[in-house]
Amino acid sequence: MEELEQVYSYSRLTTHAECPRKYRLKYLDRVKESFRSIEAHLGHAVHAALAWLYTTRESAFGPDRRSLLDKFDAEWSNGLDDGIKLIRRDDSFEARRDAGHGMLARHYDGPYREDRMKTMATEQDLETRLDGGHRYRGIVDRLARDEAGQLHLIDYKTTRRPPIELDDEKALQLRSYGLLAMERHQADRVALTFRFLVDQTALSESLCADDIPGVVGELATRIVRAEAAEEFPPRPSGLCAWCGYREICDVSGFAPADDNVCPSCGAALRRRRGRYGEFMGCENFPRCRFSRDA
């Protein structure tokens, strides 16, 4: 049987960094996950509704807010099955559905009404070949052009706690998608934006042709590292609760996640006041560097 050519993505490379065992099971052994989290289901339904919203506005008419929420409800119901699990102790399907309504309603009343850009594509699947012949792929939430002709790439996030800054690790996903968009649309610059739907805040930067070698180099380094790996040890953390392979992994003892568990190492979180005000830190600090605004 002919071996399939490997296609890399940001999520694939992130999985290798976070847990090599999950990487092997998912991408090399191609084992199907035993469940999907409610967070993943919510994200899919919200993204599908936003893609419909912006595409419909370009092709026919400007949908009203009720139509947007109805579209979300349809996507929510169509994908809801026994394979979706609640992870947090205080969670419920109804609460997540309501959260989706809230995010979309706020987006419609704020950024959507203010947006004057022409949507070129939504959920566009883009691919390129990097140095060394590696295939790299990404799905872009929305591509648009403003009145001046500037290309914009917008990625929507449903995370509960938006970051306060766009560091290099978070930015790599956006930059890699910007690389794909610039190549496909023959642009020498693209404006990149993470839009956080919980509070409608945004983190943005610009990517130009001079930045491309650095992005390509970082992606290539991570791909080579993944390809060279011969061992795939499990790396237990607070993320294990969301892992669809936890039932077959030889690392046990995960606990259902809640807001008092560090998502990096699984230890308890604590609040303290420091030089820059109150923040939430991990009890394993400084060995575990996780911290966030409380």
C-alpha cells in the first residue's frame, strides 16, 4: 500500500509540542478519538454561523440577527450526538448553547455592523509547499479587502479567556495563515487579526513579504523536529481531560477540568498580588510558567 504524503498544519505541529503520544495516535497511527469536547462542538457551530453571515451578506442580502442565531441553532443541533462530552464540572449543553448565542449577538451588534470590508472567502482551505517540499495547510476563517484594497485575514476564537497580547507562539498560527493567503491572492502584505468572540476584543498585526522567510523557517524547523522523532512519550497536563485518546493512553489519573486546574500541568491555581496587579498563577510556578489575569 502506497504511503500517504504527510500534510502539516498548525494544530498538528502544536499537538506534537504539547503531547507526542497524542501526535502519534492521531497523525501517524490515525486512531479516531473516542469523543469530541463541547468546546470543539461550540467552536464549529459558531464558525459555521459566521461563515454563513459574511458569505450571505455578499451574495444576497444582509441577514438580521435572528437569522444568524437560527443558523447557529441549526448547526448546533445537526452536530449534536453522543460523541460530544462535557469536560468541566460546572458545564452544561444549555449553557454552551447560550454562550454561542451571546457571542454571535454581540458580534452582530458590534464588529459586524461596523465592518465595511468586502468578504472574499470564508472557511477557505489553503495549502503551500515549504522549503524541503513539506506540505503545509490551513483553513482561514475569513479573507476580506478594505476600501483601500488591503487584504485582511480574520481568525475567530471562542476561548473563554482571551490573551492580553499576541506573543510569538500565538502569532505563528496567524502568520502561517497569512503566508498562505499572500501566496494564493498574490499580495505583498496582509493585515492579521484574532477576533475573540467572548468580549469582541481583537489582537492584530501586519505581515509583509520581508517577514515570510522567518515564518517559513519556524514552520520548517517544527516539521523537521516532528519527522525526526523516534519516541512519542505522553506528556500529562490539564489538557488530558479534553483528549479523545485518554482511555487508551497509559497515563491515567486525569481529573475533570475546572477553573481551578492549571491547563499546562494540572496543578492547582492560586491568586496573588504582584507588581502588575492580581493574576492567577500555578502552584508549580516557576517550574510551570503558566499565568493569566484573574
